[in-house]
Amino acid sequence: MAPYFIIFITFTVLPVVMSLLLSFTNFNMLEPPTWAGWSNFTRLFVQDDVFMLALKNTLLFAAITGPVSYMACFLFAWLINEFPPKLRAVLTLILYVPSISGNTYLIWQLLFASDSYGFANAFLINWGFILEPIQWLQDPRYMLGILIIVQLWLSLGTSFLAFIAGLQNVDRSLYEAGAIDGVRNRWQELWFITLPAMRPQLMFGAVIQISIAFAVAEVSMQLLGFPSVDYAAHTVVTHLVDYGTIRFELGYASAIATVLFSIMLLTNLIIQTLLKKVGD
Amino acid sequence: MKTRKLKAGKRLNRSWGMDIALFILIGGVASFMALPLVFTISNAFKPIDEIFQFPPKLIVRNPTFKNFSDLINIFSDSWVPFSRYVFNTFFITITGTVGHVILASAAAYPLAKIKFPGRNILFSIVVLSLMFTSYVTQVPNYMTISWLGLINTHWSIILPAFGMTLGLYLMKQFMEQIPDALLEAAKIDGASEYRIFWQIIMPIVKPAWLTLIIFSLQNLWTSGSVKYIYSEQLKTVDYVFGQVGAGGLVRTGPMSAVALLMLTVPVTVFIVTQSNIIQTMSTSGLKE
């Protein structure tokens, strides 16, 4: 146990603590940090309009993708679990592949290309819904929506695999016992037996989903540009990347991270309380 | 509550109608999810004019191995032999993954099953650290690694990978499900903690560590050695493959071959581990 925690503290806890401290400083990575008190935070909430927009986008995004992805992960893991191991491995791979292959965004760029060759535009024009192509990836009205769709498509990731493994750890005899006690169909079986037995994995999945839903940045930057048109797909983390890696204001960037961190903590607390009630 | 008689051979709580409906649902979703994979495979065999064709075709029409032979030509005259990059990648990936799985499991066991003071605090720190954005910890991380004198060694990637948070959390959650009675029985029979860990805990949580292997491999396989490593002979395959792309538009063909090659190892490991994830929990001999 000790070796793990020494490494864990050196490479994970220490940097987090340092970042938390840095959020109270002005630090440009060249000169040593100078103490700034709460000024980063007041600036963030009082002066920074773009941050407010980013925060709004992120909360909306997380409120939709978080729960939907979480349920999709579980649902698909549970359905796939019925197949024999070899077939299940192949199906799992296919569903998981957006998370491993590098060219994921290419498909979506083709689908939502701005000219009339883009699949979405071509379809809508051919069917007479629109007369001229829509600028899907540049029009602020559609950008957040597209971001949500793509993220949902990517959602069968870490928690999905954890659920698949978790389902194999559920004791088979529980199902037999349940059937004798009057469990009639697969949905009852799910609610009364599978879900309660999988509570540890559900907790794990929730934490992972929260950290993914609130920390969205990669998809937005790759697909919709960075910074995006009118900041329509700007999120808390892209805001952070902007300040951290372009403007070199690491103190301010750390303050953004700290705020995001507190939001996630709060969400986690609420969700863990809800999960304790599952299957009761 | 009414009780039903169990018919032998009949599957519990399943109807064929629902089975078929769900199968169609999965099939539909899966075929859409498979697009990037199909695209990567077919792109690798496309001649250059098909790669640049617009709008792109999903399926290759005149398959060719030219992209792969071009790739071999590119590497035939590099001063660091290509096999050295391959060795570096495999060394980092295998050492990192094996170390992480063993260390994280060994740390998860006491956290899940042995009561000691400070256990809950320690565990909350683990969960909380999962939620901190990695973008801002990069700079402090670099400083730590440089203080330890690990810059420009493979250990700058391997050591942090040993301490990945995800693994500990995953293993701990799975170990929690193991009934305490099983462990107590083993203790009464005279098994040491060490033996309980290797012969009881680890076989039961096999699905968990097989899954963890995938996560760790995925993390290390394309870890990108650029940040901490500057000696050419220590760099990894994903780095040199990236350099192929830096050669510009003419390298688009070899790049699509690269994309396929980089996928082969993770996909193979994925299939092997996933098909081995099977029922392990046995409560035989336990009466509670």
C-alpha cells in the first residue's frame, strides 16, 4: 500500500495542492508567483463576462450529457452482458471504439460540413427542408447542440467498461433466488437485484461521468474551433486553457480550475446521496 | 408474494420478443459507432487519389499496400533504428501497466477491507483528485518531475502512471463487493494477508483488473514522450509517427497507414481482455 501512496501523493496530490495555492497568486510561469489573495476569484465573477458564458454553457452541457451518458453506459453494458464472451468482446469494442480511435471528429466534420456536400445538409436539401446549406459548426445557434450530440456519442467510455466488468461480479445465485421470490421480468430483475448489487460500480461511474461532463473541452476545441464563434461552445475548461496556455496567467487559470472543482464536489455529494437510495 | 416453479433449461426472466427488440437497438447504435473504425481501416488501403476524394467514400475501391511500403521507406534511413522506438513504447506501456495494476490493487485491498484510522479521509482524497482538471496540474507536475531528476528518462512517464488515481478507485470499488465472511474464513484457516490477497482477492476481481489493463494501456500507448523526453533514442512510436505527419500533405498516405497500425495493439489487447471477463464471484461454501 505504501509504495502506491507515495507515488500517488507525489504525482497527483502534490500538483493539485500546488494548483490550489497558485489560484491565490499571480503567476506567469517566468517570474516566481506573487500573492494575490482573492483577487483572481473576484475578477472571475465580477469582471469576466466570457467566464459567465462559459459557466452557463458548461452547466447546461453537464446537465444533459451527464445523466444521459451515465444511463446509456449502464443500459448498454447491461444489454451486452447477455451475449457469450467472444461476441460480447467484439460488440464492446465497437461501442467503445470512438474512445480509442484517433480520427473520431472526422466523421462529424463530414456529417456537419458547412457546404451542400455535408451529409446533414445534403439530406435536408434533398428532402426540401432547407434551400441553402446551414453553417452547422460556425453558427452559434447550433454549436452547443452539436457539442452535446457528439459528447453523447462518445459517452460509452470508462464507466461503460467498468459496468461490464461489474455485471460479471454479480452473484448468479441472487437471480435464481429473486426468480423464486417473484421477480417476473428483466426490468424488475434490474431494479431489485442487479442495481443494488452493483452499487460500488455505480458510484465509480458517477464520479467518472461528473468529471467528464464538467471538464468538456477537447471535443469543443477540435470540432468547433478554439476559441469558437461568439464563444458559443466555450466551456469552463476551454476558458482555462485560454488563460493557462495562451495568456500564461497560470494563477488565474488555477482559480478557474478551483471553481470548477468546487462545482464538481457539490454535484458529487448530491449524486452519491441519491445513489444510496437505488433499489430500496 | 407468489412463488413460481423454475423450469429447467428456461432462461430466467427473459422473453424472446424483448430480446429481438433490444438486439435491433444495439445493432443500430453499434453500426453508427463503428464508423470511425471502418473508416480508419479502409483509409489505410486507399491510394492517394481516393484519400483526397471529396466527398470521401467509406469503402476503398482500389485497395493498395503502397501506404505501408512508403512508411517502411521513410523509416529505412532514420539514424535511430525504428525498432528502438518500438522498444521504448513497449517498455513504457508494459512496465507502466503491470506496475500500476499491482500497486493499485495492493493499495486498494486495505482501503476496501481493513479498517484503519484515516481510511475514509484517504479515500476521499483519492476520489476528489479524480475531479481536478489535468490542464492546470501540468506545470506543477513538470516541476515535481524535474526536482526528482526524472526529466529525459522513461521513468518520467512510468512513475506517474504507477500512481494513476483511476486504478485505485476502480479496484477498491470491486473489492468492496467481496463478502467479509469469505476473508474471515480464510483467516481462520490460517492464510496470511499476503496469501488472501493473491489467492482470493485477485482471482475474484479479475474482471476489474482486466478492465484496468485497458485503461492503463490506452493511457500509456499514446502517452506522447515530447513533454519530458528530449533524447531522440528515448522517444516513442507515437512521437515518430507524429513526425511522419509533420512531413506535410505528401505524407497523408503513410499517415493513414500509421493510424491503422497504432490501433492494432490496443484493439488486440481489448479483445483478449474483454473476452476473458467472465463470471468469477463464487460464494460456494459460504452460508450466511
